[in-house]
Amino acid sequence: MDRSFLSLTPVIQASRRFVCIRTLTYESPEEREFQRALFVGRSGDVENTTFCVLSPDGKQPITRAGRGIRQIFQSPDQMAEWMGKAADYYDDERKKAGEKAAAPTALPLSDSVRLGLNTAMADDLPLVVVYGATREAAARLEQAAAELAWKPEFIGKFTYASSEKAAELTPIDPAAKPGLLVVQPDKFGLAGKVLARIEAGASTEKLSETLRKGLRAYRPRALFGWEYLRAGQSAGAFWETRLPVTDFQEAQARERTRRFSAPPNP
Amino acid sequence: MSRLRTICLATAAAATIGSMGSAPRPAAAAPAGAQTRPTGGIQWFSRLKDGLAEARKTGRPILFLSAAPSCGGVPGVW
């Protein structure tokens, strides 16, 4: 987990006045094009990471774009101070236009349960899965969960995913019943187990209590850095990206892991 | 993030070498509920279209990051 800037309190506090978007590199053609328009590396294509601050319409970069935050800001405190001034500027713009202040309300969903599990593991957070019997049922439960997701008690404490497809729940519980599930990702974020569950249609208070129960039961990751990667390689845990990996260093590292993890020739 | 990426790639290479012929050391179990940040971290939108829609609706600037949740192919790590 990134502890250098994005995990520090001043930056987290400053982020509450922003809309924070973290796309997953190599997982969506549309998002790749957005990333590519902001920054490409020496290879001429996207690298593993891209960072930038943008205007509210998403069209105007208001910082340089780069591979990392350290290329843009000198320290977390300087970043937080700059973010505060940028947020003030857009607050003033809204006031001049006669618009009232507004905060995010949509549930910040991963694109799939599979991606949600991996993201939750990388962030060391529980995953909330909204599982509806139908798309309409899932949408209703998403709305109920969204009312809680941005509350001070829960903001930044979960990753979210939603599905109406039982097959997506297979790595968590092949017999899962529709409802809201709080999930512990497994050792490498490829599967999970249910920590707490409540049926669809439950009251806001019962949904809140389910989230609290999940947080209490959640076990933070035990391995970091070298130990984690070594354990992952030994276990043959490998992440297949949807799109080709164009970061040269990462592509090389993946090939090394793939060779090491591959079964020996007969 | 780029410095972390370098560290990640270096440790991935080292882990590949270090893993050959030896099993990982068992980890001590972390206690349940031991959240590292009681106030919560940054709340990210994972889907670009959702985040852009919220930014337009709220008029808030956008903190944008793209990152791969794997290192050397091992999932579950930035």
C-alpha cells in the first residue's frame, strides 16, 4: 500500500473536497485511452501508473501529468496545501455561478467482483459486494449502500462491487444468496470469504450494523513487500490483465514470475 | 508511486530468486478488526465514467490516478 503520500492524513483530509478517481491500468480500453492522453512513458505507451489533477469537467489538467505523485509534488504537506487552494478556487467558481456545494453520492463501484477483490486486497480493505437477484434489485441495493458509503463513519473503509450474476460470486461463496455482503479478500485477492451479510431490503440501521460487523471481523493483511511477492510467486498467484502490459519493467517482471510459476516440463 | 513501483519491481525480482527451492515463512495472524486507519482512507471511484459524472455534478476537481493492482504479475498489491 502507498504510504508515501496517499495514505497520510493531510492528503486524505484534502481529498474529501475532491472527486478521487483511481482507474485500473490494463483493464479497460476506454480508461487506457484517457490515461494515454494524459501521459505516456519512454515506450510511447501507458506505464503502470499515471497521476494528474484535473478540472471538474475532466478535460483540463491543472497539474502536470506524470508517472508518480513525487514528480508533481515535493511532499505530502505541500500536496495537501495545494489541494486545499485548488478546492477553494473551484468552490469560488461554483459560488460565482450561483451553484450550491454538492458532494459525491454515487456508490464507487469496481467494474466487477474480480477487480473489486484484487483492489480490496491491494488497499487492505474489506470488499462490500452488492448482490441482487436482478439488475433492478442490485440497483436498489446500490442506492441504499451509497447512502452509507459517504458517511464519515464509513468513507474510505471499503471497496465496493455489484453484480446480479451468481457466477461472479463463485470465488466468494458459490451458494451466496442476494443481499449485501462484506468480504475478506483471500491471501492474494483472487477469492474471498463472507464476514457479514444482510438481505436486500434491510433498513439503513441494519445495513450500517452489517458494515460495522464486517469491519470488526476484518483481518488486515499479514505480508508486505518481499514476503508478500515471494509468497504469491510460490503459490502461483498470477494476475491476468485484460489488456497487454505496456510498461517495459513490469512486463519483464511478469515474464520472470510466469516462468518461475510455470509447471516444469515433463 | 513511482518510487514504490521501483521498490515493487526490485522486490519482485528478488522474490523470484529468493523463492526458488524454499517455502515462504508463515506469517503471524493479524488480529481481527485491526484497521490501520480509524478515519478511513481516500474513497476512490474505480470506474472513470462514474467519477467523471460525479465531478461534473459536484463541480469538484479530480484527483486522478491510474494504477495496476499487481506487481510482477502477483495480484493484490499496488
